[in-house]
Amino acid sequence: MPTPSRFPQPTLLLSAIAIAVLTLTKQAAAQQADLAMARVEVTGSSIKRLASENALPLTTIKAEELVSRGLTTMSEVATSLTAGATNEPVGGGGGGTMINLRGLNTNRTLVLLNGRRLANEAIGDSSINVDVIPMSAIERVEVLRDGASAIYGTDAIAGVVNFITKRSIADTTVSASLVAPERSGGGGQRRLSLTTGSGDLAKDGWNVYAAFDTQKRSALMQRDRPNISDPDDIARLGGTAFTSNTSGSSSAPANYTVYANGKPTTVTGNPYFGAGCIAPYPGQYSVPSTKPGGAGSKTCVLDPNLYPQLLADNKQTTLLTKGSLRHGDGNMLTVELLSSESYIDALNPPQPFGAQTDYDKLNPGLRKPLMITKKSPWYPGGTGGVPAVAGLNGADLALTWSLDELGPAITDDRQNSHRLVLTEEGQFKGWDYKAGFNYAYSKRTVSFLSGYVRTPELYKGVADGVLNPFGPQDRAGQAYLDSISADGLVNRRAEVHYYGPDLTLNRELMPLAGGTLALALGADLHRETYRDASGDIGDAVVYKVSGTPNRYPHGARTVLGTYLELDAPFTKQLNVNLAVRADRFSDFGTTFNPKASVRYEPSKALMLRATASTGFRAPTLPELYGTPQTRVPSTSKWDDPVLCPSATPGISGTGTLTTDPKYAGLNLDSAKVCGSTLTVLTGANPDLAPEKSKTFTAGIVIEPVKHLVASLDFWNVDMKGTIAQISEDTIFGDVNKYNKLFVRNADGTLAYITKTRLNMGGLRTRGIDTSLNYTLPTAGMGRFGLSFDGSYVNKYEGQNEQGGEWIDSVGQPGALSTGATSANTYIFKWKHNLRLSWSKDSFGTQLTQSTTSSYIDTNALPSQKPGQPFYNEIAPYILYNLTANYAWSKQLKFTLGVNNLLDVDPPLSNQRLSSRVVFAQNIAKPIGRAYNVRVNYTF
């Protein structure tokens, strides 16, 4: 474990005071009164108004703007941010939607609700799943596009996103919405929300309200979108298009290989091959192999179009309740409770048995055969009625069986999140104070929902003649399957607790030429605990197991933060803000992070701003204390660089078995060292050190004419000691450079390849954010508007080790594999949103264009270059959404919209060729054009 001596010890004075949290300018004062906790709030109003702009690059999106854009879920809000590289979860992405600003990873982006933290998603314990936030209660979203560790906490290196709910609600509103894809098959969304409250803070001195949201997305199967699964396109991308001219693997009915003297022969087959692989099942799952002869011929091939899933079944339900009570001389007590549950039910192909089941995780090439003998009534030609096959003569058969009669194997990935916040604010002896206590809890449970059985018991059932691998079960077989079912059992459960008090004090100190010198100081203390439990049921089921069975990692830390901030309006034109924060970690010692920001406003038409800050991110608890280091199969097949040397080790299967005499006595098998799955060491690393960063921003905001505001902000982030997991492609791309990661036994055979989390070299990125907002009110034609937000990334460079080569990955896959964000996240050189709007009286409409620039795909071979086979470059992707709003009365409002107005197909990508899901899921949805309707009624 790292020791506190790694960091300079603070002086007693500085550790007792604090850092930054509250900007007390007169322009921001009204807004800050509406926020729940000034210390961690993103202060300032929208950059669309120069008069209230501060030195920080801030974007504010109001709730009505979210509706106007046609955004119906929190995941859509997150992915729409131009400064982000956030993916909406597809397939079986159970973690939910996590915001990734600047492409710096979700664990370096701070997400807040009303200025306070929620508990992280439990398995990763590094990021907030924004799906738990109730959209119906949101008043605005504030995005601080600036390194903010000095003010908001040490994990805010990339920026802060603060979701701010309504301060009070005194009426009842019911809202129902529907998103219906034009093409059939699935992917539709339904949402119902209810907000209700009572009391007037100004008149009655109290308010209580509740906001309830529930939304559900239906599953979408690959077969329902043939436009993005064409076999020719799959082949063009480097994948293997489905063909029946192949050996059947696991299928229903089962395929067999004849064994002789305990060893497999080249004789294969299937009892129902001659009948077209149509066994007496309720449906047909397999088709006949057209392989002309040899091993694998006369078998059945599982239909690959049955099970691949583009979007999983998904649901979120949230409830936020808030009560506020004024008392004493202007004091207010607030209680806020959030409770949410979300799940993703991911569909997988049926559980396979036999040659496709890996029983030796250190060498997946060694598999336990699933045997049936002539003693079984289900042996071909036996008493069970399975058709006889000429030439078998009672030989033992090794089976490959897909249990399709149980249907697809479905996992239930469920998250529960809760938070209780108590806040007392008021004045005491000239000080404004806010004191609070925050308790947050997150739980994630992964279960076998349906289609799973215990593998050892299934092998026994076949050996004992109880189970029929060639057709539906009789009554005894079905009862046996029921008895060995794993359906409903929890495979993994993780929990995170976050709790502690906080206090912020602020006051005006003395008058300056431009206003009043203001001081904010305070402290917060929090405790975080993490526990992840995977039971032995994973070993029994084997298939599609999340986590490592029989592992119970856990960890905890306590952090004390103190902060101090001074806001100095030296003149009416010049404002300087200085802040410093000290954080004391129970497992890492103390770190100091300062921040300075300057705003110069020579006129109402021009403002200049700049910030400079440092950042610090301690490794997450799972990175330190998570799954113990474990040897597992590599994700791809490789040539052992010593035992199967190759001139191009980055391309699997190009090596040849070594002829070095010192390895002659090993009796090497080329199938195990050439183009084979090797062993890698993964898991937590308790020796990780923290990451450090420096951030600088400089910007200009202009208002040349009335109703027109434009801004341009340069940003630069420089990190050291980045925590990441080096990718297998990178290791094998230069095996000499990474030779130290290959750990060998005394005889020269490979023990494992080290692929645990490591402190790599550095990461540096820079770019420019730009925005323009213009409104044109007219007397008779209504109000016209134009809004533009764009982000340009000039550089995104990473090192795989300290002092190593800087590798730029703007517009292409990066060399660093973080392991904490989707492998399909890319850094776009350019991304923008353009919105045109018009409103008059009770009617309004908006056309939105979202654009991402072109980028190089994750190609089938890491060494590919333009013009070579399978090289894929994805063109700029442009989508249009159109919405219209109509207020029938003050009580009844309608919203109609069309998402993906031009019905643009998602770009094809080889991100997931192995699963035949070939659309670019990082920028596009697979549903095509979709219509949405929303109705709001207020009582």
C-alpha cells in the first residue's frame, strides 16, 4: 500500500483551513442562493449572457432546452455534450451511462446532484451512473469545462457536471412520452413522470415535493436491422461472414465426434443432419453444415441470426423527495431523499456445453469433453427414439451441445442507488453558513435471469442417461433440468457507501474598487467503503460469468478536505479568484491543489478569462483492492514471442514453432504457443500511485450586438502517472519493448503476461471550445434563435511508460487501454451541436444538427494502413432532430418530434465483429428514424 511519505506534509495552519468552493460575486449571488451546497456547486450562469459570466468556462442547459432538443433520457443528455466522449450503453452494458469529459475517462469527471456527490456505480466504484437522476425534477444542468480539483474535489480533473433540481414545486404535473422507431422490431421507449408538491417558501415558509420517473426501453435484435448486418459488409470489415460451409460447433441437436481408445477421431456427425437438422423441437435452431468432408462434416451449425442483440431490455425508476423549512431569522432546513433502481437484461446465446466450455482457465485449449455412451437411451439408435447413424457401432461420442430449448441465456444487471442529504443554512455572527450531512449508497447485483444450469450436473445428467442432448427432454429430463437450474441466483453483488458531514462559511471582508472582497472557507469529511462479492455459483455455471468466482475484494478510505477561497473584484473590470484545497487521505497522505482564475471585462461587449489549477486523483478502491491478481485467458490469440517467434508478432498466426535446441525437451505443441490464447495476469494493484495534473484555460467572450454572444476557450490538460491497463495489441506490437511484462517459468515456458493496472507515463490533451448564441425577437413573426456549441481537440497524447514515446490518438484508437471506459470511446477531432429555433405565442419548433468528425476504426489488424484490406475509416456522422412544442393551455402542453430525421443508418464498424454487431455504437443508435410524443398536464 502506498505510504503517506509520498507527499509533502502540510503545515498545521494550512491543513486547518481549506479550499475553494464558493464564488461570491454579485452577479452569481442570486443563483447561488438557489443551489444546495455552494462548496461543490458549479457557479455562474449561462455563457449566453455576458453580464453574469465569470472566469470559468461554463455551459448551462435549462430543462426546457432539454425538451426542445428532443432529449428524453439522462443518457441522451450525457451523450449530447460536445465536450464529452460519452457512450450510451448498448447490448449488455450494465454499468449504465457515465459522463466522460475531454475523453479523460469517467473516473476523472465529477458528477454532482444539487452540488453534492452520489455514490459511484458499485462494481467499478469510480463513476456516477447518471441514469439514477430523475429527469422530471431537473431545473438545469451546469457543465464546468475546466479542471476543478482545487475547488470541487480531487477527481474533478476533466471537469464537473452538476444536475440541479427544482428548488420547490407547488403543483402537480403528469408527463407521458413515447419514442417509437419507424422500423419494427424494438428499441422503443416509454416514460411516465409525476411531480407534485405543496407549500410556498416565500409565503408559507415551507415546501415539500416529490418527483417520480419511470422509463423502459424494449430490446432490439440484430435480425430486425438487416441493414447493419449484411454478410458482405461484415467480410469487408474483416469479419467472417456466416457460411454453412464450416464445422458445426455447439448446436441443438448436439453434434458429436467419435472417440476411439479415449481419443477423438475425425469422424463427426449429427443424428438429425439428414433431416435438415430439424429435431423435434418447437423451432429450428440449426442448419446443416455444407462442409464436403472430413472432421466437422455432417454436423449442424447454430443459426447465428437468432440471438445477437443490438439493444438490451432496459428500465430506470427514480424517486426524489425534498422538503424545505424556513425557521428562525432567515435560516432554512432542507431534507432531500433520492431512491432509484435500474436494470439491463442482456440476452446471450444459449449456454454451450462440450468443446465450447472452458474448464481450464489457464489454458482454454484444454476442454473437458461431454461424453455419451451406448448405455444412454438417448444414444443414436437407442431406446429413446433418437435416429440411428450408420457406422457408429456403439463408439463413445463427445458432444457439443447448445441448450436452445431453454431459450437464450439472459443476465439481469440491476443497480440500486439511494441518497439522503440534510442541509442547514443561514447566518451566524456575520457569517453565511451551510452545514450538511450526506449519506449515499449504491448496490449492483448481477443475476442469472433465465436459461442457465449448473454445468457439472448437466454433464452428469448426460452421462447417466437422464438428459437427451439430441432433442426435447421427457418428463424426467425436464425435471432434472429444473433441479439443476441456476435461474434467479445472484452471481455477483457489489456495494458502495459514501457518507460524511460538510461545512462552508463565507462572508464579505472589505470593500474594493470593484465590489467586496469575499472569503469562503470550510471542510468536509467523508468515508467511502467498497465491497464486491462473487460466489462459487460462477464456477458451477462457467458461462457468461461477471467477475471472478469466489472472490470477495473490499476496501475503504477516509478523506478530510479543507478549503479556502478569496474572490477579489479589484476594479469593476478586473476580478481575481484564488483558491487552495488540502485533502488528507487515510491511504495516501496529503495533497495540496491551488487554483487561480482571472476575469477582465473592459466593456459590456468584451470579457477575457483564464484559469490555472492542479489536480490529483487517488486510485479508486477497486484499482487498489479489487479483484485479486488472477491468471486468465488473453482476450485475443497470439504467438508466444519466444516459443513461436514471428517477424510480425502483432499479427497472430504468423509465427513458427521455435527450433532453439534449449527448448527441444519441452515437446512443444504449436497449437498451444502459436496463434493461441495465452495466459495474462489481471487484477488490482495495491502499489499504484496517484495521478497528478495541471490544467490551463484561456478564453474570450464577446457581445458585439444585442442578443448575440460568442465565446472561444482554449484548454490544456497535462497528466502524469496515469493509471491504465496496457492493451494486448500494444504489448505484442513491440514485444522487445515490453519484454519485462512476459513472466516465464524456469524452463522457458510462459507463466503469464502482466496486464494489471499500472501507473503509465503521462497523458496530455488540448483543444478549443466555441459557442455562439443569437436571438432575434420580432414584433409579428415571433422569436428566432441560433445556438452553436463545438469542441475541437488538437492533441490527445499518451505514454505507455514514463519517458516513453508520445502517441497521439485524436481520431483513432489510442494506445492506452483504461479498462474503465468502453473500448469504443474515441477522441473526435471535432464535435458540434447546431440548433435553429423559432417560437411564437404558444408554438415553438427547433431543428438540431449534431456532428462528429471522421475517425479511424478499430481495425481487424493493428498494423493496418490506408488501402490495405479491412482498413476502415468512418466518415463524418451527421444527425438531425426536429421537435415542435405547443401549449394548448397553461395546463396542457404537447411535444412532437422526429429523431434521426433523415433516417441515416449508423456507420458500420468492426468494433464488435466477433458478435456480429457491426455499427459504430460510440456515435450512433441502431433504431433509425424514430418519432416521439410527449404530453404534460399540470393540475
